[in-house]
Amino acid sequence: MDLASLWNFVQGLTPGAALAPAEVQIALAPFADRLVHLLKFKGPSEEGWRQVQSGRVVTPLYGEVLLDPEPDQKLALLLSQELKLDEVYCVELLTAAQELGVYTAEAALGVYLRERLAAAQSLARLLSLQLFNAAALAPDGGGADDGAGDAAAASAPPLLAAVAAFNAELLGAKEAAPGGPAGAQRNALIGSILDVLQDTSLEAPGSALPVALDPHTNAAAPRGAMLQLERTALARALLYAVLLTPPGALEPATVSQLVKQVNASHARVRAAGPRPPHALQRQEYLVLLSAVAALAPPPRQEAVGAIGGSGGGAAGARRLAADADLAAAIVPPATGALSWRVSRGGI
């Protein structure tokens, strides 16, 4: 599947890799919209259901696929119902699993979860390449200025510059804030990450497919365990995205959604009992760090316009302070003191 191929490519991106910037741009460009609108898969449809029932499905990836009533149609409809996915895409998942030698619903689920994980890991790695090579990307060889500026990209090592330019496209995307007032916007990438973190429907107990089968290794893994790998990678990507977003560019609706996710992540840890899984604690830690980074005041020199002469951070801070929805989201617990429990460990 194509997201797995993206992850294979991204793993080879290192500052010293023998890749031309044009190669990097060509390889990454087709995935820009899919990463901005992260893990937004088409849901079930009447047209897809009719195609599966007819036994003749036209797929974007494999062309026409012929299905028998048993087990083909039954498996495709089971996957669609269980995962809330388009029936045609479920046929693609089954075909991909079959090409790898295992034709079961569990193997198709494994392909799907690997695709999701590949998207999360690819995004986190692309952002980390820029963040952890900030000195090389800075025009003066020191710290990075705004994390995504054209001047930094122009003087950086060519491969890193290509990655930074791609990241700038992802981070700069805006969209209407769901449920917000007319005209309100949010940062599309960060908002999409938060949407996925807030959606726990795939972890619902009593699933008909509790175990996924990795078609590459034939190893079985609990569905929930694979989803926690994905959520941890997304939480890392969230922190990197917040840190790389230029000062003043974070929309109030985005920060409000982020603060709400802090509470949701903490609630998940508390609900897990006295010994919560490490993955949940790490996700809470990363989300909390993201909120702190988003709400922290801008550096003094930037606040007076020294970086780029814009003073964008100060203006952004004023916008956040004046937003009523964000103010409502930041409400101290009834005890009057913050009770967020942060795990110890790395990010």
C-alpha cells in the first residue's frame, strides 16, 4: 500500500543521504494533502456496498476485482462494518493481504493498521528531521528562527531544505474550525492530529476483530497494541508540529482543541487504573508538552519584532488571550489546583 511505501522512503532520509532535493520533492509531494488531513479515510457508501454485492468491484489500486459470495463479499462487508471504511477500500485491503500470502480479515486489518501507523511515523520523522537539525537549517548556523522560513531553507543542506519546505507546506495549511464561529480557522495539520487522538472508536471493546495479523511476518498482535503505537507516534508528531509552527501562527481554535485533548489524555490515564500502560502515560506527557509549548509566551526579542521584524508572536499571544473558547477550555479542576500527572521518560 502507498503509505507503507512512504514510510520506507522517509526512513532513508538522513542529512547525508545521497538523494537530490528534486527526488525528495517528487516523492513527498503526492502525500502532502493526505498528511495534512491525516488518516481521513472514506466511510461506507451505498455505491461501494452495491459493487461488493454485485461481485465486481473497480478499485483505484488494483483495477477490477471479482468477488465470490464466500468468503470475498462476506470479508469485505465485515471489514467495512467493523472499521467504518468504504467497501471498495476494504476490497483493496483484502487484495493486498492476499498478495502477501494471507487471505483473512485479520490480515487485511493488519494491512490497514500498518498503513495508519506508517502515516503517523512518516509525519513524525519528517517533522523531527527539521526540528533536530535546526542548527543546520538556520541562516546563521545557530538556532532556527521560525522553524519553517524560506531563508533557512535556502541556506540549509539541500536534502534538509527540501524536507523543511515540505513541512512548511503542511504546517501552513489552514481550514475552517469545526464547530467554531463563522470565519474561525484552525491549523489543519495540528487539528487533524488532534482529531485522530480524540477518536477512540477503533479501540471499542467487543470488537469482532480483536487481533490483527501482520502479513509480512504472519505474527498476530492485539489490535489495541497496534493502535497505541500509532497514537504515540501521533503524539510525537503533535509536539514537533507545535514547536515548528512559526510564532503567532497558532490559531486560537487549534490551541483550544489542544487544551481539551490534555484533559482527554489525562482522563484516559486515570481510567486505566493505578498502573496505566506506559503508552498512555507517554501520550499524556507529549500532549501536555504540546499544550505548554503552544501557550508559552514568545521570546522577548521576538515579541518586539526582532525576528523577521514582525512581532508575530506577541500578536498571536494577544489573540490567544482574547479567545473566549480557549479561556473556557482552560478551567482549573474543582480542587483549585492542576492535577495533571505527567510520566517520567523521554519523548
